[in-house]
Amino acid sequence: MFIKRIIIFLVLVTVSVGTVNAGREYAANDLAEMQSRKVKKAQKKQDAREQEKKKSIKGSSRATQKRSYEIQSQEVQKRMKQNRKDTKAREKAKKKYNNSKTQRGAKKYRATASKHR
């Protein structure tokens, strides 16, 4: 009888400690989310600046790629185009192979492979 009471007490203590910790974590998350309006606005501005910077870098790199393609001779342009096609095909095959190794991908790709044989 005494042992049962001790076990019940220990179970209740562990359950209550778990809820107290969970409550503390929740409270800590709330404090992190509770920011002043000024801080939120500054964060939003900074995020917008970063996005704009990424966008400009991406655009300039595309322009550079286009220019480097255009200054090549016709034969080199054909070869570059074919290399791009080959790379895309390799990446697609690699992705398909890797996906077929997952459980979900196995249903999709292995089932169709057996039908085509």
C-alpha cells in the first residue's frame, strides 16, 4: 500500500514538472514574439532591403551570363546550349533516382518501371 502511494506520488510529480517546463517554454516564446512596433517595422525594412539586394544580384548575374553567351561564336553557342540540356537531363535523372529510393518515390517510380518492362 505504501509503495503504491510512493509510485503515484512520483508519477504525479513527474507529470506536473513536465507541464511546468512546458509552461515556461511557452512563456519564453511569447516574450520573444512580443516586440515593439518600432522593432517590427525596422525588421520588416531590413528584410525588404535584403530581398531587394538578392534580386539585384540575381538580375546582374543573369545579364552577365547572357552577355558571355552572346559574345561566343555560333559553334560555341551550340555547344553551350547542348551542355545545358545535358546537365538538365543528368540532374533530372539523378533526382528521379534519389526520389525512387524513398518510400513514397518507390510507389511512383518503381511501379511505372515495372509496367514498362
